[in-house]
Amino acid sequence: MVTISFKIGKLGVLNTLMKKILFPLLCLLQLSITAHTQAVSLVSQAAKAEEGIKQMMEEEKVVGLSVAVVKNNKIIYTHSFGMQDIEKGIPLTDKSIFRIASISKSFTATSIMQLVEAKKISLDDDFSDLIGFKVRNPKFPNTKITLRMILSHTSSVNDSEGYFSLDVINPAKNPNWEKCYDNYEPGKGYAYCNLNFNMTGAVIEKITGERFDQYVKHHILDPLGIEGGYCIDSLDKSKFATIYEYSKEASKFIASKDAYNPRSVEIKNHIMGQTTPIFSPTGGMKISATGLAKYMIMHARNGAYDGGNIISRKSSIQMQTKLSDEGNYGLALRISDKLIAGETMVGHTGSAYGLYSAMFFNVEKKFGIVVITNGCAITYDAGFNSVIKRTVNSLYDIFIK
């Protein structure tokens, strides 16, 4: 009996050892099989997406297209189609950099939220005090125009006198300054306005003492490990995607010469807090689709990234909360249920010089899509460029749905 008991004991130990060794091995095998299955699925999805997008590009007349898909707050797919430069025969790549136009506004607003958190500024501050001259709608002289109104396009300021100089709205500089204001009371209407954000860029310089483009680089781009910026001369020009406008009359694409104007002389003579529009805080960010996706993930994670926070959760929620039903606009981010049927998305679009861009995400479902084209024939669907909308929905149907 003792011998039998001893053998049974040895078998028990052996079984325990086998379980300790085999179970982890089986788990690893299962993980390997799952990973392999997912990889095969992703390859199949990519092939399907690329076939569909190439066909769409032929139908819509598109020069080039860069895309990025985020799922579970991670980039799962990037690809670039078509040409970076038609004349030089350079194909578009995932490293190609675009001037993304109005999505740039969100970088400016993100910078402001950092200053709000540091208690250097308040969203309810009188903008006149921040900018250094009177910003008041003459039709409503007793209504304070706040920083919050400026960032949400509810300020009543307009672009009728232009937006590449702050002088247009400065009563001491422009005798027609009153034309810069609409007929609605500040805070009680909505009208999209580029001047709002070029003025905000100047405020960032006044508050921080740091040049606008450098502030964004040091406090947003560098922490996220993103190549990009507002200053042409600080970037690798060989990566710039030439932007093309489509001429219906000539039935061809024409390169936009001013899209990447370096403004080197103006920057050399820059006056802090005054000539800030030379960087175009309203539309001058240059970045790749992949870089923009990294930035988007930060916003989708309510300001967080792997190294910490760019802005707080509270600030992020403020940016993503609409302040006007008319524009469905928060603080440089808009809310839309028209881009993808059945999904409420947060983000922004951009268009300038022939370029069209979109960055939209869903915080709860942890997905997002970036699409940028450097030139296409222009048609619209529910307020969105058709190329942008078709591409977003194709990527959503294949990778997310």
C-alpha cells in the first residue's frame, strides 16, 4: 500500500507539472492562432479597401489620397494612393505631409486649453483684454465677446475684411472695422470664421511669450512624437504633397502655388502677438495622415497619450461639447451624425487650395478615421466632400462595422 501510494503521489506531481507547463503553452498557441487569424483578416480587409478606393479615385478624379484607420484607439491601417507630385512623377506615401487646412484650428484650441488648465487664461475672459485692442460688436456694444465665443464661432466676428492680418478688426487700424461683425448678439448665434483663430494664435503668443508654431511643436507635437508644424522652413519640403485644384474648363489639375508659401521674410520680421496670422493658426498645420491619426487618438482618449496627458479629460470634454445647435460646434471640434449613418462622430474637416481633409472619431467606441486628398473634382454629399465621405464610409464598413 505504501508503494502504491508513493506511485500515485508521483503521478500527481507529474500531472501538476504537466498542467503548469502545458497550460501556458496552449495559451500561447491560442494567442498565436488568434493573432495569425487577425493578421490574415487585416490583410484581406486591406486588399478589399484598396480595391474599392482605387475604383472610387477613378470615378471621382482624385490626384492622391492618404488614409488612417484607428480601432480600439490604435492605428490598425494606413495607406496612400495616387501621386504626391504629378509633374515630378512622385507617388504619395504615408510619410507625405499635407497642409490640412481647418483641422488646424483644433491644435490652436488644444493649446488654449493647456493655458486654461495652467490658470494663465480663462475661457470667459474678455477677448479685448487678451488681444490688446477693442473687440466689440458695435451693434451690441455692452455684450462682452469671450474667448469661449471666439473658439466656438459664436463671437459674431466674420471674415468679410479678410483674416490674414489682425489690423482688419482693430478699430485703430481699419476704418471699416465695423464690417467685421455680423448682426447677431455675441453668444447667441453661429457663423464660421477664420479670423477667430488667427486672433487666438496671437493671444497664445502674448500669454506664453513663445512663438505660436514653436508652442504647438513643444507642447503638442513633440510629446506625441509627430512630425509636423506651421513653419514651412522647419519641415522637410521633399515630403510636401503638392496640392492641386481641378479646373473644369481645362479638365485638368493645376498645382496651387501658394499652398506652401514659406513666408520666410515675414517670419524673420515677425512681431509677437501681432503678425501671428503668417503662421495661419486657423489653417496652416502641415502633417501626414498617420501623424494626424496619432493626434486624433489623443483626443479620442480625452486628452491622454502613453506618456501622460496633453490636456485634461475635463478640457477634452469641453472641446467636444457643442455650444450651438446651428453649427453643432464645440471648441474647434464639431459633432456630426451625417458622415457615417448611425454613428455620432466628433472631429473637423478642412479645405483649402484644392485640398480636402477629415479627422473624425467616436470616443465611446474607440475608433476614428483620417482621410486627406491633395486634389479632386469637387462634389458634395450631405455637406461633406464626396471623396472624403465615400472613403470614410468604405473604411468604416470594412475595418470597423
